[in-house]
Amino acid sequence: MLLTLLFKPFGFLKSLPSSHTFFGAFCWGLRLLYGEDRLRKFLEDYESSPPVIFSSLLFREGGKLYFPKPASLGLKIDLRSLDNREFFAYRKYKKLKSLGFVSEEVLRDFLMGNAIDYEKLLQEEKSFFAKALVPHASINRLTSTTTGGELFFESIFATGEFCLLVKINRWEFEEKPEELLPAIYNLLPLGGNKSTGMGLFSVSLLKTPEWLSQYTEKAGEYFYSLSDFFYSQNVDLQESYYDVEVRRPAVENYFGRHGNLLWKKPMPLIKAGAVMKVRDSSGYYGKLKQISHNLYHYGYAFPLYLRGGKPC
């Protein structure tokens, strides 16, 4: 089963949510609704195969979805096809490399192995979020005053609506997934600074595009990932196209209290948009990494399989 959830933010975000952010919020929702034992059983199910897979965020504008740009897109392009003047061709190529998201139409052409219209792609460039710095007054914790008038600045994000794709492989809860998932994300905020009202959303179900389902079925030698994920031995890095990002996320606590803020150890993740060569298609790609007795980090790929052979 493939579900699409629509998120409409009520205000600012501390950061843009990723697949592990959505997974973490879902786990906290399970703990609050069903208890810690039920959550542990859900996490143990990942040892055999992932019962639920989460994508990273997909922006939505004008009723259309926008997906992370495939990492291989444009790498083999002839610059002269962009412009017969070398300088302008190079400028267009740099603009192409900086694109973060592509439209549904472009992604479908990519997955099918069709020729990409790069001129049209460059014209579709959009900005889906804005980043700003917000000033705060530094507080002296001994006197509870702002003596000295020092300021510090915090970065925040403003964005329109976006979507989350969730693939249900197995479901063992009483409520239907189309009921439980929106209920949890309507209850729990995402990201940092929850106590100041950030990360709150109105979440509802959205009809999943019909064309998406066919690409989730295993086929071909390559897949494109909609989520960040850990490396696993069933992919061939030498024949793949990807970027790596090292993350050191904070541990979510929601309504619990740690005393001091906890941080996970730095972890390298293959970023969403990776195009990976498959060594063994019998399993899943990535893993749920257990950091300590009670700490986990989600890192499964959300694969869409290429039908056109080797990526363009």
C-alpha cells in the first residue's frame, strides 16, 4: 500500500524534515498511543524487513509534486546542447547542477529512460522555501534578565505545503494506516523548537498519483531513492550516482525529559535523489541503525526502479 500525506504548516520550521524525522515522530506517536512495549515490537520487526518505509519531503505547488533531483541527471550532457556559446552553456550547466527538485513529468521521463528536455527543466526552476535569521535576546540565567543587551540569531525556515510518501509492507495495528498516520502527525510537531510553536501542521490524506505505484515494484538494475539511507552491501557504489551527507541529529524527546540535550554520533547517509546500481534485489536497501539500547536512527531507501536501463 502506498499512501500520500499532505502537510500544511501553521508557522515556521526549525529545519526541513527528512525521512528520519517522519520516522521518529511516528515512533513517538506509537509510544504515546500504544505504550513502549508495542513500540519495541515495531522496531524489532525491522530486523527481518522494514514494515513501513518513509520518504523525505516532496514539495507540492499548483497541484503538482516535486521530487529530489536524481543525482545522475545532467552528468553526461553535452554542453553544446545547452548553448553554442561556451560561457553561457557553462552557466546553464551550473544552474542545472544547483537544482534541488524536479517535477513529476521530468521524473517520469527519467525513470522511463526518455530524453530530458533540459531547457524546459531550467525554466521550471522554483524556490520552495525561504530561510531567515531571527534575533533573540540573550538571558542571564542567574539574574533572569537581559542585562548587557546581547543578541543571538537563529535560523528558521518558511515553506508552503509538502507531501510525505509512506509505503506499507506490513501493518499490525488496530487502526487503518490511512487513519493512524494523519492522526499522529496532526498530534506531534516535527523538528526543533517545539516549545515555541514551530513544526506544527495540518495533515490530511492526498490521492497518490497512479503512476507512482508501478515504479515501487522491483525491476531493473537501478533504483532512485526518495529518502536518505545508510549504505548496504546489496548496492554497487562504483556504478552508482550519489551524494553523501554526514549528520549529527539531536535525540527527540517530545514529552519526555532528558535533562541535557542528547546528540547522536555523526553518521554518513546517502542523500535522497541517489541513483544506485543494485547488486542483489532480494532485500531492502539501508537499515535501521541501533545506536544504543534505546536509540535508533532510520536509514532505509525509498526506491523507485528505473525502467530505461542505465540512467541518463
